[in-house]
Amino acid sequence: MAVLTLVLGLPVQMAIQMAIADRTLAQSPPNRQEQADQLVQYASQLLRGSRYDEAVKTYEQALQIYQELKDRSAESVVLNNIGLTYFRQKQYPKALAFYQQSLTINKQIGDRKGEATSLSNIGAVYNSLRQYDQAISFFQQSLTIRQQIGDRKGEATSLSNLGNGYLNLKQHQQAADFFQKAVTAYQQIGDRNSESLNLGNLGTAYQRFGQYQKAATAYQQALAIFKQMGNLENQSYSLKDLGDVYRSLGQYSQSINAYTEALAIARQTQDVESQKNLLNDLGTAQVIVGDYKKAIASYQSSLALAKKLGDSNGLGNSLIGIGNGYNSLAQYQKAIDFYQQALVLKRQDGDLQSEAKLLGNLANTYDYLGNLPKAIEFNLQSIELFKKIGDREGLGKSLNNLGSAYSSIGNYPKAIETHQQSLAISKQLSYLGGEATSLNNLGIIYSNSGQLPKAIEFYQQALAINRTTGDRNGEGLVLGNLGNAYSKLQQYDQAYNFFQQTLSIFKQNGDREKESLSFSQLGSTLSRLNQPELAILFYKQSINVRESIRKDIRGLSKEDQTTYLETIANSYKNLADLLLKQGRIMEALQVLDLLKVQELEDYLKNIKGSDRTAQGIRVLAAEKALIPQLSKISFENSKDLNSQLASQIQQLPKAELNQVPEYLRQIPQSTVLLYPLILGDRLEIILFSPNALPISRAVNLSQAKLESLVTNFKGDLIDAGSEDYQENAISLYNLLIKPIESELTQTKATTILYAPDGILRYVPLAALYDGKQWLIEKYRISNLIAYSLSDFSPKPKIQPSILAGAFGGKAGEKKFGQQGLPATIKEVQAIANAFQNSTTLLESDFSRQITESKFKNYNILHFATHAEFNIGTPDNSFIIFGNGDKIRLNEITDWQIPNIELIVLSACQTGVGKLGSGVEILGFGYQVQKAGAKSAIASLWSVDDEATQSLMTAFYKELRQGDINTSAALQKAQVSLIKSANFKHPKYWSAFFAIGNGM
């Protein structure tokens, strides 16, 4: 919050001096006068010491003497001070009664200055009672008198109080006008402290109605004065305000710096309350820049201080912050849990405003979870509360969120109606930032519903406001939307110019995330203009900017994501498509590998990349020469520049175009990388093997047909009674393997590192069939997360030491909502019998706490239990322990398991129900790897208990040989089932796949 001053009129000491002066004029008996004087002075000391009851009694004794002496002026002053004593105790009705008595006397004796003071103090009471119209009326009367009698200091006070009154009424422009007049008045009388305080208030008024640059200027001026005065406390307040406004301007690093400097001052001055608040602010900024774990740590520190202070309000705020941190980490259930804890506290405190905001947070979280009915329900509750407390600004924001939820379910008429209501409120409040947001959202809805001219009209209105307020981030986003609209209209010259403007703004702002998106939009536009070489360069810049910042990347807000036609991942796919069409296969392979990393970021929100990913995609020498000009390339000269660039690239030898990164050369001989890419009209198969140029093969196939084939094939595999599975297995073999069959033979491949794309992640490559053999009979297969995140260096073989847990239960009975798995007990006991260094945890002993406490003693974790990897958010995917505990996918990275070589989940299922992009499978592999494990084995569906036990027995038998890796052991185990009498159907053996570095 800003430093807001509310001047209550004459200070206590000044009131005493005034009473003494009047007594001298009255020439009253000195003994009674002196007695009254001493009582007033003593009462004032008691008031300063917060000994309110004693102060009132003492003032009353003095009052009685002044009344006996008929000293009306002194009587008025003491009545004022008694009112002030009750005001300090928040006993506003009593304070008001005494101030009104003081006012009556001042009017009777013609004390205009005292009358103005009493009017000001009565206004202060109404202000505290939130009766702002009444407060403004009294402040205005006070101002009029002070101007008439030439009381410049009092006039400045009244101007400041009026600013506060209008600020509380959310009439921000009027508030700013009064604060500006107060600043001028304090400058003229040389009151530097009050000048700086009112500059802070002026900044708050500007910030509240979206004039962020003006707000920043006012805060900076206030800060400069406080520094000159050596006022550390108010320096901290001003820095906090600057942090807030920098955040609104999208200048996040400056925001964090301001909060950090303010926090250091608060620690220096031992201001625990400010430390608590600033830690919350710092956490908020850290959430925005994507430093989520640091953010949660800041909020936790704030929570500890709130507990120390016994501050229920602070506790609630810190819990909200922690919820926000987990929300950003896509750990939505945790976020909801913390929000619900905070909601209980806010309801206990009767804090309806915070309750309303929390309901909005819950609505947004359910929105992210895709539970739109729940999101709408919480938004409606939030709206009702804001209406009840008369918070128009909060109401406008909740209506805006509700409109977005209606838009998400395709109810555009309702969405438009709701955004229009939000817009009307912002106009009434002169809240320009809210107006721009609503206009932008209305533009998006009209754009999505194909009403492009109307969308452009709303975007232009939003753009005008953002330029007026100096909101460069908002301006850039709206310019991007205008570019999208003109792109849809196929007016690419207009679209190109708008995207160039967005690029310029985000570069100036230092917002590399949105700079990357702007490059992508320019690449997309140039691609549509049939300028592929230049489009490739813009796309490369987009991806390389993104990859260079991945170590501290922040996730886009939901609002920002709606700004762009394409998802970020589509930029990678579009670039790969262009490169493949140009025969630039190695570059395309690099793009596809980085696409896996980006998909993980979109899903898990915790991908920090590596030195390899930070290098991005190689930029050719001819491309490098153009990079300094990219932001200046106009629509008019782009065609000529594209022709020049194409000519230079065509002259390069193939070996130059297909340089292999050094770390890819470490892949063992006889091992190949297989990267399929699903495009709208075809399937591209890319194969890389050591010491050879990569190859690509295009297979004409619509995406819809591929999805149908995969869905049918998986259905056949799960059904042990199916007789048609070989037909689909052959079809998929012909799509994925046949085009590169001869190259696999030539390279003498024995191991395939498979990096499937999209829905292909639900296909067990092992179960493809050439008409004679299953693919697993010919090759070891391991699913690859991304080669840039993999270590291909040889690993020493280790002696297995296994921690094995079994879910257990009885056949046909439910346990914690899941089917019992009695065979899992036999499964883990068989493992324990086979390996000396092993421990089993059965049923209730197989709890999360017990299991995690034993990690450091083993190198293989075997969990024979239910696990599900489902589409949607990471919170939808989990592993269940034998006592009913769960660990969700996003929590796996909390494990510290650097000694673990392998994690085996022997009873999990993936893609239950509707199939998605399969990123949950990729996510599981990454989370395991990030936690420290080298590889994992999981299954695509839940397999028969006996078959699983048989396969696992065979798998561990192979591991006991010692000189064998995970993928080879799994291959031999699967082949053993293929050759068995009871489990040769692929349902029983093909579900299991290795993921990670299982070499």
C-alpha cells in the first residue's frame, strides 16, 4: 500500500499552546488556569503513551475548569483533544460527538481557524467510517475556510484529505488532481516531508487508474526527497510502491530490485510488519518471473512472521501467496488447498473483500484445471460479495474473469455481455487500465467468432488507452492482437507492421518472453507470404531467445496466452516444417528436440533447460549477417532480402547445413534416434545415426486418419480377445518403420531411441509388426525425453539394490477407491528373494513417508501399485501408495534420488479414456530424471497381475546377469512372454516401455 496521509487538524501540543494563549488574554485567576494547563499537559502525555482512559479523565477535569472560567476557546480545544483520544481508539461515534461540540463553540466565538480544524476532524471520522461522501463534504468546507483566511498549511492539509476521500471513492482522476494541488502547496510552504508523502499519494492515484508511468515518476520524486531527509521508513514505503508500479509496467527485474531494497531497509529498521508485507510482494514478483520455488520460500517466510505477530490477516495473505506459487507451478490441488485455508481465515476475520478476491483465485485455478462450471460458480460468488460491499473495482475485475470463463466454453454472447458490464464499471471509476483490459478481451471474443472488423475496432480503442496511460506492455499485447486480426483477414502487410511494433516494444521493455512470441508471429507472416528463408530466420530468433532464457523463464499468464493465434509449441513445429521442406534436416532435428523441452515447459511449468538447450538452434553465417537488421526489415523490402538469403544458403554444401552437435556424436554405434513429426497433411520420419547425415521421409497421411489408427490400435492391444491387432500393427509399421527400414539395416542398428510426437506417445513401438516379427524382437527400444537433456556417455554397471513396494489388497475388492492387486505382494517378494540387497514394503507399510525415508539406501525403486498418467494438468496424474497416500506428477521432483538408476511402475496406466498429446508420458520421464533417476519403466495400460509378475520376474532375472542395461533387459523379458504359451498376446508384454537414458 502507498503512504497515505490523513491530517486530523491541530496536533495535541499545538492545541495546548493555543489554550494557554487564550487564557492570557482572558486574564483569569492564575491558580485555576495553571491547574487546567497542567492537567491538559499531563493528559497529552497520557495520550502519547496510549493511556487513553486516563487521558480522557484528565482532559475532562481540565474541561470542567475551562467551562467554569468561561474560556470558550480553551474549552473547544480540549473537546477536540478528547475527540482525538476516542478517534485513536477507533471509537468513532464518541469522537464525532466531541468534534461536533468543538465545532459549535468555534462557530459561536467566530474562530474560523478552529472551525476549519473541527470540520477537518469530523471529515476524518466519516472517512474512517467509510462514509466517503460525508467526509468529502466536511473536507471541502474546511478547505473553503482555510482558503478564505489564508491558512496555506491548513489549505494543503485539506487538499490532501480531499485527495484521500476521492481515492477511497475510487474516483482516481479527482484524487490525483487534489494530491497534485497539495504537492504544490507543500512545495510553496517548504514542507518537504508532507510534499513527499503527497507525491506518494499522487503515485497511488495514478497507479489505480492505470497511468503507470506517471505513477512511477511520482514515486521516484517522493523517494528522492525521503533519501535527502534520511527517512528510512518512508524510503521503504516508496520503494515498495515503485516495485508495484514496475510490476504493472512489466519491468519485473526492476520490481524485484525495488522490493529487495525496501526489504533490506525494513530489516535494518527492524520493521517486522513491513518485512512480512514486502516478502509477500517479492514472492508475487518472483511468481511472475517464473522463480516459483523462491516465491514460495518468500511467502513461507512471510507466513512465519505473520504467525510471530499473531496477524490473522497476514497469515491469510501469505497462504494466498503460497497458493499463487503452487498455481504457477501447475500444482493446482495444492493451490486450492492453500486458498481454502486462507478462505477460512478471511471469513473468520469478516474480511469480505479478501474473501471475494480469494473466490476469484479459486475460480481461476479451476479454470486452469479445465473445470469451467466450477470456475463460473466461484466467479459468481465473488461477484455477489463485491456487490455486497460496494467494491466496484473488484466487481469489474471479477466480471472480466467471468467473461473469460464464458468465452472459454464458447458462450460468446454471455461473455460479451459480462465484459461490457466490466467495461461500464471501469468507465464509471475512470479506471483506464480496466477499460483497456475489457476492450482487449471484447476484441478477442469478436476475433474468435470471426467478426474481425468489430474486433479491430475494440483493439484500437484499447490501444489508444494504453498509449495514454503509458502501459507499454498492454500496448504491445494489443498490437499483437491487431496483427492477428489482420493476418486472419490475409492483410499480411498490415499484420507484419503491427508485429514489428510489438517486437520493438518488448525489446525496449526487456520482456524476452514476448519478444520471442513477436519473432514467431513475424515468422508466421513471412511463411504465409512465401518467404521461407526469412521466415526460418525469424522463427530461429524466436526459439533461440526462448531457449537462452529457459533457466529463469516465466510461464505466460492465461491472459497473455490468449493474445496469440498460435501456441508456443506450434512455432517449433512450423519451423521444423519449413526446414524439412528446404532439406535442412539436422536443423529440423534440433528444433524437434527443443520442441520436446517446450512441451514439457507448457505442461509442467518447471523446465529450466541446460547449457545445450540454451545454445538453441544453429544460425548459419548468412543468417547471422541479417540479425542486426531484423527489427528494421520492412514489409516492402522483405521479399528482396529473402531472395538474397535463399541464394546464399543454396550455395552451402550439405555437410555444412547438417553439422552435428558434439554431444550427439557420443551416441553409441548401432544406436539410432527416431523422431516422427505429426503435421496437418503428413507424417515426417527423421532418423539420425552416428557418423551419417540425418535423413527424413515424408508419409502422406492426414492427422485425423493417424489419430483414428492409433486409437483403434490401442483398443486392439488392450483387448486380449482381439484378433485384428496384427492388421493395425502392420499399418503402423508401414508408417513409422518401413520408410527407414533400409537405413536401419545399413547402420546395423540394435537400439532405437524413440522420441514420439503427440498421439504417437500412446503407441508402444515394440508392438509394431512387419508381418513376421514384432519390432521388439529386432531392436531394443527406449523412449527418449529429448537428446539435449540426455547423457549418452557409457555408465558403469552396478549391483542392483532394490526397494520394492506392493499395493496389495484382495482380488475383486476396492481399496482406497482402487481395485485390489494381490499379485503385487508375490511380485515384490519374488524380487526380494532374487536379490540380497532388497527390502519390501507391503500394503500399509508402503506409505509415502516410509518409502521416501529409505530412498538413499537403494538404486532401484520398484512400485507394484496403481498409477495413472492422464491428460490435462499434472495434478491429474499420480502414483498411489499402499496406505492410500498419493504423489502427484508435479511433486516427483521434490524427491532427492541421485543414486537411483531405475524406477519401475509395474501396474500403472496411461491415457485412460480420451487420448491427448501424450505429454503426460513425457512429463513422467522428465520428472523422474529431474529428481535424479536415470531411467524408468512404466506401462501404457494396467496389465493382468500374473502376466506382469511373469514379465517382471524375467526382467530382474536379466538384470541379475550384471552386464546388461535396462532397455536390453526389458527387451529380453518381453520376448520371453512373446514365446510363452499364455502371454504372447501384445496386451501382456507391449504395454511396458523404458523412458530416459536406459542405455
